[in-house]
Amino acid sequence: MEARVTAWLVLPAVLLLAVAFLGPVGWLLARAFTYPEPGLQNFAALWERPVYLKVVGNTLLISAIVTPIVVLLAFPVAHLMAHGSARLRRWLIFLVLVPFWTSLLVRAFATAILLQRHGLVNSLLLSLGVVEEPLPLLYNFGGLLAGCVQVLLPFVIFPLYSSMARIDPAYMKAAATLGANPVRAFVRVYLPLTLPGLMTGGILVFISTLGYYIIPALLGGPRQQMISQMIQDQIAAFGNWGIAGALSLVLLAVTGVLLLLLQLTVGLKEIAR
Amino acid sequence: MTKTTRRIVLAGAAATALPLSARGQGANDLKGTTVVFTSWGGAYQEAEKVSYCEPFEKATGAKVVQDGPMNVAKFRAMAASGTPDWDVVDVTGGFLEVAIKDGLLEKIDPKLVHLDRIDPRFVSDYGVGCIVWSYNLGFSTTAFPNGAPKTWADLFDLKKFPGKRTLLDQPVASLEVALLADGVTPDKLYPLDVDRAFKKLDTIKSQTVFWTTNSQSQQLFVDREVVAGIILNGRVYDAAQKGAKIDLSWEQNIQAVDYLVVPKGSRNRNAAMRLIDTMTVAENQTRVANMIAYSPTNLAALKGIDPKIEPWLCTTPENLKRGFVMSQTYWRDDLAKLTERWTAWKLA
């Protein structure tokens, strides 16, 4: 009975998704095969003209570099959050949430202010005598990286934290009693238990980065062109729904393949736990 | 204060609007009609509202509803539907040509619009130029104590004018500038020698920051990220007003026009044409220029310009002579292909 009531309550959300999301997305993807005429010419164009594949490759590469960096940085923060004092935890959650709630655009500009030629970081380095010329920190790969990493950190910290908080400290003690040194206990006992959080966070970051648009446009350089910028250009500047649809389909396919890989390796069930 | 000015403008508008009544269109004959006007938002659309739409409402009794911002995909979808929500739209010259080719526009009715008021360079069969703006060489006034850069060639001279520069993140204007810097004269520019342009661009690529929005181009100068670059005249004016140490050169300024157009199938075609006609009145254009420093297409409008604004306009006789109008038909045909090549060039 209760389950049936809940099922009905889900309906508005499902309808909203169908009308406001699935419909338009399906329409755009269908354009890949129908615009300007039925056929596979849009995919042929993507294949024939190196620039498109290059941008797709570029996007994957950027995501593949951003993800491990975010995960590595997030791990100690989540660990401290899960196993530190309650007071420390509250502070850490607060510190991670405030930027998380701040608009992406504001954070991108804030990063730019920090990293620009006469920005805070360069002024500090110059006044300390570390460098003699301002370092090029912005409008290049470094700028893009800084922007993506700071925006995406919470997406790994929170899933990791929820995995870690559920780990019984007795496990580590048991491993030690059974003769494992701390490194071995961490690698064999602790790390596998964080895997669901790690994978959820990692996948979230990877997929979010694939679709980034504002950050590369504002902080990246000419070589950091990403696929979303290209999709936007095709629609807004040329009204070329066909190529835009085909590029979107590629993006969606890559995401799908990744989720499939995840299912085959860790299992989505594990993540949903 | 504002009121007085408005009354003067209206009086002027009424005087010039006389031929209209001669054509049998009395005051308030459009009462009950609603015209939707779409432009680019911000201070510019506000200036258009006050200078074109309000006098039009007063003179005809019609109501003008503001919408926007203009969006190419939206425009296309509306025109394709056959019943567009928009009646008068402010579009770029680049889109005007594309829209003509794709049949998205109503033809301008010369019986309803005084095309003779507008400089013929800025009139098309399907759109009437409302403002002109130009791509100029902008530069920092503090970076070059021994003389500022003047020509596009200076922009490419890393020895004489060292430092980061900025280009638009698009081939439009960037390719023209590269060729002008390489010694091609404006009359021999089109069709563009694309290979030569990219070769020239290669020489400053490592020193270039690319801007994607106009406000970004301005900010790059304010933050002293760049010392020179391609920037719109109005943006230099705005930055200078706000205290930035920036100036511009008018040498070979590249002019582009915004047009007012009527989307195909507009239910208020006649009223839309008459709103466009209100835009052609010199006094109304003067008002826009004085509010936002965009250059008039009715050159008679220059008479009433604030002397502080005048040096920033690209259609004063002096600056008009030093510049040329960008070929939008060239870009209509080659934009997609060249944008692809531009992206490839950036990635290389």
C-alpha cells in the first residue's frame, strides 16, 4: 500500500523529466540523423574533419587529468571529516559547503582574480622574490585545472565522507592485531571499503568535467577547447543542429560507456549502497 | 531635466514625421496593436526603448513590449514556425545575411520606412542599419611611454610593442586584422587569403589571450592582462569612462552594422515597419548615441551629438574615412568552415 502511494508521488517528477528533459534531449539527438537531411552525414563530418575528434579527445584527456587530482585532494579532507572530532567535522563541512553553494560563475571569476597577471598569487610570489616576472597562471591548462578542481572537490569529498563514516574503526584494529602494518591495513582493509564513495565521486567529477563549458571559456587557453563549447557554437552561431546533435550523442555515448565500465568493474549496486 | 530633453526630442521627431501623415497615417492609428521589440538587453536596449519605442508609442498609440536577448536559435525556430513572437529584432550584420539567405525575414517596405534618411552603406532590402560599431586597435596608455601602437601592423610587432595582446576568439575580424597587418589594403581584402592570415596570426599566437565576450575584452585591459588588442570602440569608451588606462586607434577600423529586421510571418508587419521608421529619425539616433556612444546610421544625427561622445563614434566623417565596412556576405558563406579551421588552429 505504502509503496503504491509513493509510486504515485514519483509521477510528477517523472513527468517533469520527460517533458522538460527527455523530450528536448531526444529531439536534439534525433537531429543528428535528420538535419539537414536524413542520413549519417553528420557523423561522417565528425569523422572526416580532424578538429572535432581532436576536441572530443581533448575533452576526455582534460577529464582524465582532473579526476585523479580531485580524488587525491579530496581523500584526506574526507578522512579528516569522517574520523576527526565533531567540532572539526562541522567546520570542514561548513568550509566545503560554502563554495559549493556559490554560483559557478562567481567562483570562476574568483579563480581568475587570484591567478591573473597582477593577481593575488603573482603579487605574493613577486613580493617574496620567488619569481621576477609574473607567472602565466591563467588562460592556459593550469588555469583550467585550478578552476575545475576547486569547483569539483565537494563532489568527491561528500560521497567519500559518507563511505568513510560507515567504516567501523574496529576493522583497522583487527587488521593490526592480525599482523598488518598500517600501510597494509590501509590498502587491504580501509581503501576497499571507501571504494563505493571513491568511484561515485570520481565518476561524478569525470562526467561533470566532460560537460564543462563556462570554466574552459573563462579560465582555459586556446588549446583547452572542450566539446560543450563546440556544441554551443554549432547551435548559437550556425544553427547547425545536426552537428550539435551528433556531438551531443558522442558525449552521451562516452558517458554511457563509462557507466557500463563501472557496472562491469565495481557494480552500480555497490555505489548505490 | 530628462523630461525637457525628451520633449525636445519628441518635437523634433514630430517635425520629421510630417511626411508620414502625408501618407495617410494619422496619430494614434495603431491603437490596440502590440509590437514585440527584441534586442540585446542591458543599457543598449534601454537606449533603444527610450529613443525608438517610446516616441513610436506616443505617435501611433501602439504598445511596444520589450523582449530579449536576441538569440539566433530562437529567431530561427520562430521564423520556421511561421508565427513569430517577435516583430522587430535587432540583429548583427552577420546574421542579417544568413537570415536573408535562409528566407527568415520580411522585406523592408520602402513605402513605410524612410530609407533615404540612412546612409546607403547601412541599408539592406531586408534590414535597416540602426547603429554602427567598429573593431579597433585598443591599447594601454601606460604600457608604451615611447609612443603607442597605431596600426594593425603594430599589433603584430612584438619587438616594438612587447606584451600580451588580445584577439577575439573567432575568425571574424581576426583574419581581416592579420591580413591588414600583413600589408593587404582594405579594397583587396575579400575574399580573404586565409592561409596568409593564419600564417600571420602564428607570429603572435603564443602572446595572445582570446576573448569570448565583450565584457571580457574590457576586463582584460582593466586587469592589465594585455597591453593591446582588437576591441570594439564602444567598449574602449566604456572602460575609459570607468577609469581604465585605455585608448584606441581609428586606423583601418573595421565597421559592422546592427540592423532592425522583421521576422518572416510577423502578424504586425506594418506596425513593425513603422517602428523601424521611427528609428531612422535623426533625433532618435542622436539620443541613442548620446546615451551609449554607438554610432548613428543616419548621418544627420551627428549634428546633435554631445562633443564628449563624438570622438568615440565610428561614423563621424573623419573615422568613417579611416575605416571600412566588413563584408558580411563573405562571412555568411565561409563562417562555419573558417570557424572549424580557427578551432583547429588554436588547438595546434
